[in-house]
Amino acid sequence: MGRARVKTVFKLSKAGIVAGCIIEKGKITRNAVCQLLREKEVVFEGKIQSLKRFKDDVREVAEGFECGVSVGYAEIKEGDTIDAFAEEVITRRLK
């Protein structure tokens, strides 16, 4: 669905660790499944817990915009990449 690059990391008392990101490709949606990549290796995989733009909760952020992303992982560093994707379950059918 989309790719975001972490520009900076914030530690907030209520929300915990929030990554300040810029969307490089596609779009990021709240509750999407994501992978946190560091030097092309998967460090963490989980769901996007919160997505904010200018202190407002949003459902999605498009390419070229900045946002705050919380994934529930405390070891996020500047320069990491967040890849968001959707999982689809396809049922098999007999012919």
C-alpha cells in the first residue's frame, strides 16, 4: 500500500513512541499491517496503532505528506522504513 521513511522519533507521555515520517510511495492507512525495516532487514512486524497529522487522528495519509505513526515498537530509529500492506484471505474453491 505504501512506504514511509522515519525522519525523527518522539517520546510522548500518553502515546509512547511516535515516529515522525514522510510518505515516500503510495499511502498509509490506520490499522494496516506494516513491517519496520532497518538496512533492508525486517526488525518488527505488526499493525499501525495510530496515525496522526497535525495532532488530528486520520484514517490515511497520501504520498508526499508528513505524519506521526505509532506501531507499538519502542526501538524505532531515524532512517528506518515503514512498509504498509494489506492482507487478503482468498478461499480455495473446488472446480
